[in-house]
Amino acid sequence: MSGALFVLGGARSGKSRYAQGRVESHPGTLAYIATAQAFDAEMEHRIARHQDDRDARWTTLEEPLDLAGAIDRAAQQADAVLVDCLTLWLTNLILADMPLDEPVAALGKAMDRCPCPLVLVSNEVGMSIVPENALARRFRDEAGRLNQTVAAWADEVQFIAAGLPLKLK
């Protein structure tokens, strides 16, 4: 089990703001591992807004696929690390037609190796209707499995709803 904090919530729940605040409570340099890829103007705007929310203590590593490697690199140069988010990382793996078992196992090992505070953010996507297409159903199912796995590995799990944290573990 790692010393990681896992922050989970729905879209626009406040999970990223909460996670960033938890990381910013640590002194020293901070690393932000961004898994998003800007495929359109709207996503570029979202990424820019997140970047504007971080001060000079932050270094950003953009890594859509090799999350374990990015955690290892970030932990060598920062006093605390934030990964935002696991569901975008999962999307990237699925769209790249990559198998999921190996990268997920590597993530767990990177969590265990991380010598500094590590906060991981993910979306809870399984609390709604069943999606109508196979790709969306696969994503929902894989996200649920990933979230269960990471929650089991993490020391603390917070669920965010309406900007309010609920401690699950």
C-alpha cells in the first residue's frame, strides 16, 4: 500500500481544486502530472485555465501514457506530486489500443516507490445510466475497475461532491 491520497468525484465536483489544495499544503516544490491531450480549442482552454491556477512552485509534466514513469520523474524533482487525472489517462490508453493490465500494475508500483506525498485524481463515472455504445460502456467499466484498484492501494480516499469532501478511507 502506498502513502497516496486518491481523490474521486464527478464532473465539476471540485475534485481537482481539492486535490490541488492538499498538494499546495506541502512546503517546497510541487509537480503536476497532466494526462490531458488538447485535441480541440475547448480542451486547450481547460488546460490553460488549470495552468493559470498554479503558482511558481509548480512544475508541469505532460504525460498521456507513461504515468508510472512520470511519477518516478516528478518524485525526483518535487516535494509533492499531483496526478490529474486517471480517467483521462485511461482514455488515452484505450484510444491508443493499449492493453491496460501492465500500465495499471506499473502505476501501483510507482505509487509504492513514490517517496513524497502523491495525490491522484479520478472521475467517478459509474453513477449514471448505462451508456448506449460499446466504447462508452467499456470506458465506464474500466474506469470503475481502475478506481477500485487505486482506492485499494491508496492510504486515503476522498470523494468530492458539490465541492465537499467525504472521507471514504
